[in-house]
Amino acid sequence: MNPLNEAALPELEDRLPIPSYHRRAVRTGIVHFGVGGFHRSHQAMFIDRLLNLGGSQDWGICGIGVLPSDSHMHGVLKNQDGLYTLVLKGPGGTEDARVIGSITEYLYAPNDPAAVIRKLADPATRIVSLSITEGGYSINDTTGEFDPRTPDILHDLDPNTVPSSAFGLITAALAQRREHGAAPFTVMSCDNIQGNGNVARKALVSFAGLKDPKLADWISETVAFPNSMVDRITPVTTDIDRAAVTEAYGFSDAWPVIAEPFEQWVLEDKFPAGRPPLEDVGVQLVDDVEPYELMKLRLLNASHQVMSYLGYLAGHRYVNEVCTDPLFADFIVGFMASEATPTLRPVPGIDLDTYRDELIHRFSNPAVRDTLARQMVDGSERIPKFVLPVVREQLERGGPIDRAVLVIAAWARFLEGIDEQGVRIDITDRRLDELRAAVRADHAEPGSFLNLTAVFGDLGRNARFAAAYRQAREALQRSGARAAVQDLTEPSISTRRTS
């Protein structure tokens, strides 16, 4: 079977859409850290769409890998000339596939960090974008301050070291641009964090300040950090997906991307170094991203946490399974409507009732087959960013918290490592040792799990929250996840919510 690469494109244009632009004429204007499934289903797709319009060719993407796990992506994209297949799967069995060509370069930093710095320092690079996960910014959720604790950040803070982290490499490149009198690039976060541009600013300026305070001042004064909201459900690619692409289109793609048809990107229009005309390809350029950002974080992202731990304990393994289970669908909608939505600001152009129903419809898409396991990676980063802000605001206003608290109790139960069927749970979390110690303490003294300040901050000292957590934990131990959900769910379940 012929592999997907530049040479194969002429044979493929009768089978599915391919780039209509001359890729060798495309110049790199964007450097992206964290080339995974989401980046390739979202930002890279938008740039490919823009290049296909035949306009500016100055906005090709150079991907950067910094982690050992990125070496596989480096190899795949090198062999495929940066090409990959994006397959959008609708709930009714529809499928729309095309070859994406906007990633024209990929550099693997461990092999040649100097080449990465040269690319970043090149004046042609005007945007540096990030999808490095919620935990990749080393910001303490409790204090909101930079907290350098990961080995790569600590390594890069040593004097005279060759940088290996995203922030180390970016700082080194900005130092060169400042020295040579070149304008700085814009740093654009695409991660699921409230005020992601502000968080990126805090992380980069703080890191640079520990290396060179004068450089940090220059970065703070001259570098733009636009906030953004990004949305497209993109599950992990499986061998089944690879085989399906081969069977359907007659070529082998070592790492295709599967995603839902829905797409949204709301972006603060703050790009002093210039930007591509993203408004031409469906991106919303706005002055204030926060209302859209909070909507997505507290409805979509929080709902993933709401469904995952309880659903997993009850025996579900896929998002669509949970959301087509009427009991769980009603529970999720109840969380969104009664606990999360009251904490939001008005969102221009969005009807929140319709948005909530649309989320359940998207979650229920059987073709995407997004796993609950994917939603639960690094729960100690996701719970504080998506669920706990809802709890905090509802405690301040005296509002309901029962559903959110049951989710936190289910997370603690999940961390015990055995589900309700007695099956071992594989857990991936950078704080796993701390979490397991806290769960053990919780057995000896119910409620002490909330004393883990790295996750909960001062919430554990809130009497109402602590009492609700102990009650929820006891309910889970006594009768299991499904019964605990039933106790908080209205007897009549709306079929409209799952249609």
C-alpha cells in the first residue's frame, strides 16, 4: 500500500480533497509547540483552509516537539512530508475526509535545539502557538503564580544550559530577537485554560525573569499574548482508524486524525506582528474572549469531567455511551443548567439552552468514540480548572453544588484504582503519588482528601463543601455511582436532551 506523502498527492486528488496550493512555495509564519491530534484537527486545519483560498502563502506551520513522546510524531510527519488525513465523522454516519498540508516543517528539539531557536528567532516567524496541555504552563492553581517544578523547566533554569522546554526555547529565541533589534513574535495559547493568553504571559515572563530580569521586562512590554477559545472534540487515533483510512482511500497514513464536524475558534484580535486573515475561514475575531471561554470551560470541559468519573465507575468506557444513557445525560444537563450556567456571563450570539442541548448531541456521536480515559488524564490539572471554579462561585452565591461535589467524590473513588466491577484502573496523572496518599488518608479520616491544597487550595476549609463531599463519598461507597447519580436526578428524564 502506497504511503501518504508529497509524491502520492497526484494519485489521490480523485479520491479526496488534497491541498490546492504549492506547498513548497509556502513560507513558515507560525511555529507551534505541541503537535497532537487537536492541533491538527483545529489550528492546522484552519490554516490549510486559508492556504487553499489562494491568498497569502506566509503562514505555513513549523511544528516543534520537545517531549520524548514527540519523537514518534516527528518520524511520522517526516516520512509523510508533513501531510496527514483529517476525517470528520458525523453522528448519522456521514464522513468527510481531506488531506491537510499546512504543516510544512517539523523540528524535534532534543535532536537539535539550536535549529529550533533559529526558527523561532527568524523574523519571518510572527506567531508562536501552544497546545501543551493545561499542566504545561507550571502555574500553581491555588496561587496563580509560576511554580517551576517539572524537570525540564528546572533544567532550563540552570545557568548556561541548553534549553529543552517550550518556555526555555521561546525565551532563548526572544533574547536573540531583542539583541538583534528584531520585533518579537506573538505568543498564542490554544489550551483549555481560562485566560490562556494571560496564563502564557505569566509563565513566560516569570520564567524569563528567573533567567534575565531585563529580558523579562522587554517581553512583558512588547510581546502580545491573545486569549482564545478553541473547540473540536478530537479523540486519540487508533489502529482501527488507520485501517479505515487505508480501506476507504487506498493509501496508508500512519497518523490520521479523527474528529467531529463541529468547529469553533474565538480569538482575541491582538497581533502586533501581523496575523493571517483567519476571519476568512470561520474564526471569530473579538475584543473579549472571556464569555466564550467560560462557556466552553464550564459547560463542555467541565461536563467531560462530570461524566467521566461517574460513568467509568458505573461501567461505561466511551463518551457516547454515557451521553446516550438517559440517567447520565440528565445528570450532565442538570449540572450544566443549575450549577455551571449561573456562573457565566452573557455570551454574544449564543443561546445557552441551545448550546447545552447541542453539547449532549455532540457528546452522543457514536462515530467519534471518544474515550472516558482520555478525559481523565491529569485530572489534578483538569478538575481545578473546569469544575472547582463552578464550586467556588456557587459557594459564594449560596447556590447548588451537589452534582459537582459528587464528581469530586467520584474522582477520589476512581483514584483508589479499582472500579465497581473489581477491574483495575490505569491512571495517568503527574500528581499520582500525592493523590493516592490523599485518598488513603481519606479512608482513615473522611474528607481529608480535600486537604490536598495543590488541587483544592482553601476549599477544603469550607464547611458546606466539606460536608457535601463526605456525604457524596459515603453515598458512592454505600450504593455505587449509578445510584448516587439517580439520587440527584429528577425522576422524569427529558428525551429532548438526548435527541
